[in-house]
Amino acid sequence: MKNLIGCILGVTILVSCNNSNNASAESLAYSAQEESASLASKKTEANLAEESSALDKIENVKTPTNIIKNANVQFQVQNIEVSHKKIAELLKENNSYFAADNSNASSSRIDNDITIRVPAETFEKLLEQIMKESVYTNFKNVTVDDVTAEFVDIEARLKTKKEIEQRYVELLKQAKSVKDILEVENSLRVIREEIEVTEGRLKLMKDQVSYSTITLNIYQNLDFIAQPQIGFTSKLKEAFVNGWHKLISFTIGLMSIWPFLILIALAVFYFVRRKRNSTKRF
């Protein structure tokens, strides 16, 4: 009986231990699965974050733009000399310069036509500073022309033409006959002329993009002063002087044709004398 009870107790303990081990193993397996899932989730989130960051960087990369800015402005100033001096100072401060500077005046107004070249990055700043000299603005026109596509196209064409030039150079080295040499040289001359024209166009566009142009007309209105009217005595004196000048001019004109006058006098004398002689005979 005691042996039977001992066997039962032993079997019970073994079963209990086995169940405990199974539960522990299942718990460990579940924990491992959760940890694996957590790691996978973290990796997925990290990958998404990296992809998002890469996309943000791509979006933040600015495409190079080539913009030509120009302004055409006319306004009245209080004192044209003071305003011109101020504009010259502003140009020095903004690394700009006068491309043209012409003045003209009438009895009622003084005009100053100015062409300014200014670095594109300070175009708006300088224009705003210049406008402060205005007491009355007639007009202000600003144009912005995006030439990026044209710029890229010209650069691509130039690259292609230079590649063709290089091929012609290689062909010239391989040419055997005089005919082949002349044909290749002619083609090379034509492509080089096209390259020069394209480079000139590209250089001009780069200059227009780098430096903006401000065409400016400033003017000052003057108080109108009527011209004094000329009296009778002054008119008589002026008429006498004009007559005297005309007489002198006429005399000088006659002196310049004196040989013809002598010939005419001799001809008249000859005909008169001949006529007298013919009259005496009758």
C-alpha cells in the first residue's frame, strides 16, 4: 500500500514538472515572437523614416533657375543734381554702375536719362532705394523673364556642337586625299562658327542673368520764364545788321566769280562796239 501511494505521488510530481516546463517553453516562445515582431516593426519604421528623409532632401533640392530682371522707371525729383548724386552713391553701395548717363534741358524742364547695371541679387533693394528720390512717379515697369529652359537648351546645343567639332578633328587626322581634307576643313570651319555664335549667345544670357538693367528717367520741372519781347528800335537795329551781313555775303559772292564777270564785260563791249561800227557805215 505504501509502495502504491509512493508511485502515485511520484507520477503526479513528474506530470506537474512536465506541465510547468511546457508552460515555461510556451511563454519563452511567445516572448521571442513578440520581441521579433517589435524589432521588425522598429526596422520598418526606421526604413520609412529614412525614405521620408530622402524624399524631403530631394524635394528641398532647388532646381537652378536663370531669370532676367529689368525695370523701366520715370519719376520727378525735387532737385536733379542732388538726386543724381544720391543715385551715384547708391550704385557704389550696391556694386552697380552707370551704363549710360545723358542729360538735356529746356526752358521748363531738366531731364536725365540713366541706364544702370546692377547685380541680380540686389536688384529689388537698389530699385526700392532709388524710388525714394521720387516726388511723383510717372511709371514703374518691372519685367521678370525665366530663361532657364532656353539656357539649358543652348548649353546642350553647345555641348553637341563641340562633340561634332572633335569628330571632325579626328576625321581631319585620318583624311588622305586633298579633297577629303578640304571637305573636312570646310565642315570644321562651319561648326566652329556655329560654336562661336552659340557661345556668344550663352555669354550674353549669363550677363543678363547676373546683372539686371534699370532704365531710368528722372526730371525736374523749372519755373517758366517768358522771353522778353523785342521793341521797334531793337527790330530796326536787327534788320540793319542782317541787311549789312547779306550785302557782305553778296559782295563776297561776286568776288568769287570775278573771272566770269570779266568775260561778260568783254563780250558786252565787243557787241556794243561792233554795233556802233555797223551804224556808222550806213
